[in-house]
Amino acid sequence: MIIDSKIRLADLHCHLDLYPDFEEAVIAAEQAGVFTLAATTTPRAWPRNRQLTRGLNFVHAALGLHPQLAKERKDEIKIWERYLPEARFIGEVGLDGGPRYFKSLPIQKQIFEVVLRRCAESGGKVLTVHSTRCASTVLDMIEELLPPDRGRAILHWFGGSPLEVRRAAELGCYFSINVEMARNERGRRTIEAIPNGRILTETDGPFTQVEGRPSCPSDVALAVSAIAAISKVSPVVAENLVSANLRNLMESIGD
Ligand code: MN
């Protein structure tokens, strides 16, 4: 069982290898007892992430190929495939249809298709998925290629409509929420639409900030408070909900 019963907080999407001191960031998250997925943006980062997290109770590396890097790094999908048998957690993967990246969408889709097919073949993987301005395409691909009994997607910083939230939930997806999402009305509406049983938390550090510094995994407590405020429950209730959801997610993939 990968989920320690003592786990209270979970950061399902954080880029520990992008902090000034990667090793220190891993140690701090482990000592804080925050279940943390260390997402990678290129599979070339996997060996070091794997090495630093091996044997830890709380921090786990995820094998990724970021959609924003698809154009320059498309050939690295071969490296990603080579490391796949070593990885239970996958990401950051997905699609980005924002103004800077939509031109590479055809390449992004080819890569994401390989990712989803290989994960479905292997079984037992949990994916942290980027879907900026591509919610419905990402959901179409998950529906076609990753049935919930073959792997589970956590939609990271999901920006889809309440209708798309409902569709994603029906496809078996989870959602990881960060404080930045709760800072605007649209994000709060997305959070409100997420079924209780599918909500998780993230920091997306170092790309979000707390008090003018990059968020670290223990700052995920702020995402828990935001969920509590939006759902009108106490922070303890929200914290219990997130940790129960994480356990259910891991059980659903046969951990
Ligand atoms: Mn990210």
C-alpha cells in the first residue's frame, strides 16, 4: 500500500526538480509528511527524480513529457516509453491549446495518444494531466484510450466548464485543485462543480506563489482551506475528504 494511513495532506502536482535546491525540496516534503507527486516535464529528468525519491514514504516521482515541450522534444517519447515500466505515476502529460502552443497541437496529440495507449496497456498508472484550453479534446482522448479500469487521470488545474467537470467525473477522472484556481470566480465555479468524491489538491509549485515566494508542498494546506470555504465545511472535513479520495484513487488502480 503506497498511501500511508498517517497522510493528511497531498500535493498531487508539484515540480520539485525546478526548485533552486531540488534535493532539499524533496527532503522538506518528505519531512513534512505531505504525499507529493514530483511531476517531471521531460523523461530525461526521470533518473534523477527516481533516484532522489526511491524508498521515500511520501514523495513519489512522476514520469512526464510536458505538452508545452512537445515540439522540441517529440523524440523523447521513446525515452518516456523506455522508463514507463519503472513508473507508477505519470506526468506532466496532456495538451495545451493556449496561444503559445496551439500550433504544436498535432504533435502534442500524437504524444498524448502514445502516453494513454501505453498506460492503458500497462494498467495501474495514475496520470497528472494538463488540459489548458483543451478540456474537451483531453476528455475525448481519455474516453477513447484510457478506460477507468486501466488507469486514472487527475486533471491538474482544470479550467473546463461545470458540464465538462461532470463529463470528466463520469469518465473516472479526479481533479487536483490549487489556491490560484480559488482566487477567481471562474475557478471557484469549477471547484463547486467537482463531485465530493473526486476532489484532490496540488500546489503546482514553483509556478504558484504564497506570500511572494514559490509554493512548496506543505502550502497545499491553503488549497484545502479554499475547498473548505467554497464547500462551506471545516478545513478538517475537507482534509479528510481529500485524503479519503486519494486512498480510493489508489485502491481503484489496485494499489
Ligand atoms: Mn505543472
